[in-house]
Amino acid sequence: MNVLVIGASRGIGLEFVRQYRAAGDAVSATARDDAGLERLRAIGAAALRLDVTADDCAAALAAQLGDAAFDIVVVNAGVYGPKTDGLQAPAADEFDRVMHTNVLGPMRVLAPVAGALARTGARIAVMSSRMGSIGLRAGANGWLYRASKAALNSVLKDASTALAGRATCVALHPGWVRTDMGGAQADLDVERSVADLRRVLARLGPGDNGRFLDHDGTEIAW
Ligand SMILES: NC(=O)c1ccc[n+]([C@@H]2O[C@H](COP(=O)([O-])OP(=O)(O)OC[C@H]3O[C@@H](n4cnc5c(N)ncnc54)[C@H](OP(=O)(O)O)[C@@H]3O)[C@@H](O)[C@H]2O)c1
């Protein structure tokens, strides 16, 4: 298989690259600094430089992808932003950083990704979060992050409609994972989360287009 991971310098993205490489897949992956690019090369990935908040990121990605054709694309880059627990309004620059990374970035990269898909069986996943679910909402902590992932889910749903018949598009929740973002108290180690997510991706068919799935494959309410 030919796999692309966007936002793979560390955490869940880097683990996707490790596991797909270990399974013998060809992997292209992005990072935005030299250290991240070097980590990707060291595990045999084609390393592409990309910051999803850069105004020219769509063109930069398209130029680096060339005529590649991916079976699986994981749009993983994300930030949490302010750790609020109530209705504290975010500063404008924090709002922009979170929304630009988690929403505008995917909106920009989805078009070049759509132009670089395998002709049959292509799958695109955006790394969402259960915290973005409005149906399951039971707390207001991290409300900017929640708003960004709810918006990302809307973006994914539109992508699933626009790309129906060309790719199966899903929003995934990786669980609460021990990474820089998830912290040391999280439920899952990154190896387990990504192994689960790879299993979910492997089983996807056209009938799954536009779904929001947990790492164990169960449906999450929008
Ligand atoms: N960990 C969890 O419990 C959890 C739960 C639900 C959802 N998620 C989602 O899963 C995804 C990965 O999370 P993680 O836990 O692995 O987080 P992480 O350890 O903080 O890693 C975040 C990744 O996103 C990249 N990134 C951030 N801003 C970027 C930008 N402007 N352009 C390109 N790449 C950028 C980072 O690259 P740099 O190294 O350059 O910063 C890094 O590779 C995120 O979308 C997150 O919201 C995580």
C-alpha cells in the first residue's frame, strides 16, 4: 500500500508511519522542521516539509506529491490550544492558531490529497476527537478545541460527499492517548491506539463513507 500521513513528526502521526513501514508499506509523511523530517527519513518514509497553517500549503503539498497515488491518507496534524474549563473566551491569536491548524489546514490539504488518490479503494481519514461530538457533549472543558473538531467533522462530511465514489472518507477518534497532547494520564499507549486505527482503516469500504468512528470501530454520534 501507498500511505500518506500529514502531521507525522511525533505522537500518533509518527506511530502511523512506524507501523505502516513495519508492515512493508510505502509511506510519505510530513513534518514542519528538520528534526521531524529526519525522524521520518530514519524509519524509511519519504519526508515532505509542510506546515498546514502556511498560506501556500496546498500548492506546496501538491508540488511535493507529484503523481503519487495513495491508498490511505491520514490528516493528523492538530493542536489543543488553551486548557479552559468554563466559558473563558480565547485570545484571538489562540483562536486563529487552533482553527487554522485543525480546520483551515485540512480544508486546504484535502484538494491536493484528492488529486493524489489510488483509482480504487482509496481511504481518507481526518483525526478528529470525541471531544468534537455535539451529540455526546457532557462538559465544556477545552471548548475551543471542541469547536475546532466539530468544525473538522463538518469539513469531513463535505469531503465525503464531494469525493463519493472516489474515496471513503471518515473522521476518527484515536481514544485518549499518551502523547504530548494527551498527557501521561491518558488511557491508551500510542502503539495500541494506532494499531486499532489501522485495523479500522483496513476494514473500511464504500458503505463507510462519511462516518465518525472510534478507534475500536464503533460509531460516534456527530
Ligand atoms: N492524544 C489524544 O488523546 C488525542 C485524542 C483525540 C484526538 N487527538 C488528535 O490526534 C491528532 C494527533 O494528536 P497527538 O496526540 O499525536 O498530538 P501531538 O503529540 O501534540 O502531535 C501533534 C502533531 O501535529 C503536528 N502539527 C501541529 N501543528 C501543525 C502544523 N501547523 N502543521 C503541520 N503539522 C502540525 C505536530 O507537528 P510539530 O511537531 O511540528 O508540532 C505533531 O506532529 C491531533 O489531531 C489530535 O487533535 C488526539
